[in-house]
Amino acid sequence: MINTLGLTKYYDTRPAVRDVDLYVPAGEICGLIGPNGAGKTTLLKMLAGLLRPTSGKIEVAGIEVGTEPKQLHEIVGYVPDTFGLYDELTVRHFMQYFAKAHRVPKEQIERRIAGVLELTNLASKYYEPVGALSRGMRQRLVIAKTLLHAPKVLLLDEPASGLDPVARIDLCELIKELGALGTTLVVSSHILTELADFCTSVVIMEQGHVIRSGRIEELVGKLSDGLPVRIEMTDAEAATALAEKLESREDLRDVTVEGAIIDCAFQGDRLALATLHKEVVLMHDGVVSFYERRLTIEDVFMAVGSHAVS
């Protein structure tokens, strides 16, 4: 669905995005992460056709960005990290205005508005002034108006920024629902745990480069050298003492200690893991918990990134 080749963008003499080759298949929910100044916003703006690249090529759904802008805007929706709304309008008038701007056929406007407001859980706010909406509702309203022309691709730049926990959960559920409907999404965010809740793939950027990309399970699989195990102890002293004993075992690799937590990779199956569990508990009476830990986006980022997300 999204394909770039050698994509580069300079601001004067400063490179913001450099030689990015990227492929996001149709139907993916792709998380875009990286440290401050990595080039995430610049990349999204170029994908949306809002910023002309210095060099390179972009195709979205087979349309070359820059050569067919009208067709591109019909299939791509972009939600920036900051947005302005017409607070004096009601939600109804706000949505009608953008439906006309998107050239939604007149006979379809009310049905289209009702559909996207239902999807974004804003149907009950139809006659409310935009200025009376909470931050989370305003964010969902921006997404709702962006969905009016039924884009195949939706680009979201830091959509959870400034939202309270409840609003973040609502946004996460909306993104998952959009993905289930077949929309291809690219979501820039600094909250890695939230990305893990809904993303099917990830792109990690640093200093304008893509340093790792792909489906999450594939990236996690490459990291995994055995079953990842976590042992939580009563205190740091107990953890250090147990870790020293575990390091001598041939069936354990990469034993690390952080505070009262021990992480390691077990070289065996789950039946053997159960035996190890019993041995560890008998070895030290300070064991609080012992479990197989599921690797996440955060583990991928920590393995390949600078560890300073924006």
C-alpha cells in the first residue's frame, strides 16, 4: 500500500529524512517510533503529499505522490500532532463543512457524517458546540472529519499527545476498529506500550534513517534466543545472589539483573522450563514470581534504537 525508495528530505543543508526505503502492506497498523528529531513527522507529511521530498520516490496504493496530488488526497487522510478547530460551530456544522470540502456527494453527506460519528463515538455530540468538547473528543472529531472521504490510508502523528488515560484507551480502540475495517494506518507515537496494543508492524527511525522495520512478531522472533524468562525477587540483594548462581547454568543465556528483577533466556522447552522453575524456587527463598515474558515493541526498540523516544 505504501512504498518509498531512496526517500530524502533536506531543510536547507540539514537532512531530516535520508534514503528511506519503506514498505507498508495494505491493512497494516504500522507504528512509527524513534528519538526526538528522527524525522517521523517529516516522513508522514511527505507520505501525505504535504511536503515535497528532496529526492526519492513515494507510491501510495500505486499512485506516485507528487505527480497525482488529486488522486492521492482522495485515498489518504492525515491527522497532524497539532490541529485547529472551529470552536464556534456545532459538531453538525463542522462535519457538514468538511464533507463539502471533501466533495462528498450531497445525497450522501448526512449518512456519511452519521457513520463516522458513530465510529468515533461522537454521535451523541451532534448538536454540541465544538468548543465544548473535551480534548479526547476533539481529537476523535479531527479523525472523524478525516474519515469523511473514506481514505484507504490514515496517517496519525502523535494522536495520543495530551490525552488523559481514558481518552487514550478510547483512541486505541478506535485505531483497532479502523484497522479491522481494512484501513492501512501509520501511527507515530512516543508511547511504546500503547503501540503494542494495536500495531501489527513497526518502523524504527533514528537521525532520518529507518534502522529496523517489519511485522512485530518477525522482529521479536529475531531477538529471541530461547524462551525469555523473568524472575522477580524480594529485593536487589536477593536478585544479585540468585543471578550469580544462574550464570553458571548451560541452559540459561543473557542473565541480567535490574533492581530486584532477573531476565534471562532459557534454552529448552516449556516442560524443561517447569523443572527450572521448581529448581529456582528451591535454590532461593526470595523468589516472588517466575514467568515466561512476552517480548514487545519496547524490546525491539531497546535492542536496535538509542532508547530515547520522542
